[in-house]
Amino acid sequence: MKDHNYFVYITSNPGKTVLYTGVTNDLEVRLQQHKENRGKPESFAGKYY
């Protein structure tokens, strides 16, 4: 049986007007993906940054 670790996270935009919740098994990579999507309106992170 494999051992899996998952993280539930909540992040916000700088103005703290929008909250985003997510689940991932690699928190560091997932947060970097959010940062890379800043300014890209086709993504949630980019639209609400």
C-alpha cells in the first residue's frame, strides 16, 4: 500500500479580497504554479491576483 500525503491550502490575493482553496500532494510546486499564473486571465490565480 502506498503512502500519500495531501495538503489542503488556502491562499489569497494581496488585497485579501479573494480566497482560493485547493488540495495538492506537492504544496511547493502548486504554490509556484499559482505565482506563474499571475496576470493570465484564463486562470483563477491570474484573474484575481
